[in-house]
Amino acid sequence: MRVLIVEDEHRLAATLQDLLALEGYTADVCHDGEAGLDNAESGIYDIIILDVMLPKKDGFSVLRELRAWGSTTPVLMLTARSELSDRVEGLDCGADYYLTKPFEPRELLACIRALSRRSPELRQTDEVSFGDLTLSKGSFSLACGERSVHLSRKEFDLCELLMRNHTQVITKDTILLKIWGYESDAEDNNVEVYISFLRRKLTHLKSRVKIRTIRMVGYRLEESD
Ligand code: CA
């Protein structure tokens, strides 16, 4: 699961990032409202933690624009202000939860868990199925009938992304951001290499599922008859 932290207090942002990393979440940080909105609109985040008082664009405006743009990503607002009117404004703008600083790390993590449970696609299930394939988190394995193969971490993440979103074409940019992250200098050919690894494993499994290349766009899983 990938979390976006929009917080201008660098120390707090770094603490949050570490805290989330310990729980197994990947978190990216932005320090102003404009960068926060740009990143949030990429659509790659499962949850957004958004401060209210931010340089360039305040958290309420970021949230309003994000919702107007059509994003339904759960947003947890984080602020030093505890006035009732602020909380009401935040919720009216489309925040899913409101947490007042200072907060206990345990409380923040409980909020994140609650928000991730709300959306069925975010529910951390141990198994994902598509066609004749079953992907298992515990064992990092991909199975088809009696056959099973072990996947590397990146192969697993890529396979999970494609299986959970099998109705859509997944672009190379989305794959790069979701699997490699913003900080990475990975390029399109890294994606191509991992797609070929996965294809080899699907062939080995004799699966009916294929990774179809949509030229100039990306990839989609397909089940052949
Ligand atoms: Ca702030």
C-alpha cells in the first residue's frame, strides 16, 4: 500500500514516513500544497495524509480540487488546529478522517488501518485470483492448478498490480511509480524486463492468462479460451 504525506514540517513528515515504513507501507512526502495536489492526482496512492496549513496551497483547497477532479482516494487530514469549524470544513471538503496534532502514533496507524479497510480494493487480502491464477502473499508464490512458482518482490508487486486491476490497462508510468517509486531512476525498459520475467513464469505455469501489450499505452491481463 502506498501513502502520500503532504506536510510542510520536515521533521514530522520524516517521522510519519518512518512510522509508516515500519508498518510495511511505502510513503512519499511532499512539502507544499501544489506538489501535494500534483502527486495526489497521479492516482497511485491508496491513502493521502494531508496537513491543513501548507505553503502555496492550503490543505482544504488541495482536498476540494482533488475531489472536484474526481479522486475518491481516502484522505486523512492532519492539523494543529482543533477548532470545530476547521474540522467541519475539512469533512465538508471531503476528508475521510480528521486528526489533531499532537497525536499518538498508535492513533494515526489505527486511522490508516480503518481507512484501508473501508475500500474493498485496499483490503489487504492474502490471496488474489484471476482466471486460473492465484497469487499468495504469505509464500510470494503464483499458482495455476497443481503448478506453482516463487516470485521475487518486484515480480510479486507487478503481478498483484495487474491482477487487482485486470479490467484496466496499466501504463508503464503507473507501474514505475507504484513498483519503483518516485525516488527511483528506473525506466521503461526495467518494466519491460519484469513483464518478460512474469510472462516466462506464466508460460511455465501453463496458465491461460496472458499479459497483453497495448502498444504505446501499457499492459493488461487477458484470459484466453
Ligand atoms: Ca503545516
